[in-house]
Amino acid sequence: MTAYTATVTVRLKEGVLDPEAETTKKALQRLGFELESLRSADRFELDVDAESTDAAAQRADEMAERLLANPTIHDYDVEVEPRE
């Protein structure tokens, strides 16, 4: 077994209202920053032991599907790196 860190980034799908991002965007604009758009995201770092990078990614993907993301309203990305 090898130690990996899987990073799961969860975002709302395009077209789903994102009140947190909208509020933050307005606050940044009031501070003088020009933005075309802004989206919020949650990031989860999972330390897992697995036989391979693919196996670690598969486990992280299953965790995202079952709990970390709601596939109806969220998109997510999984990145895996060996842990040192």
C-alpha cells in the first residue's frame, strides 16, 4: 500500500444559484475589484492508502459521489498525489 492525498474540489453546477459567491462578488466590487464572475467551492483533502494512484482516485471518487457532493447540483474534480 502507498499513501496518497486525494483532493476533491466540489462546485455548484453552472446555472445553480450560488448566494455565497454572489455576496462575495458584490463585496469585492464595492472594494474596487472588477469581476466577470465568481464561484464558490469546497475543497476536501483525503489521506488514503491504496495500491495505486488509480485506486486512490477511485476511492476518492466514490466518497465524492456518496457524501461529499450532491451529483444533482454539484460538479467535482479529484486530484491524487503520493503523500510524502
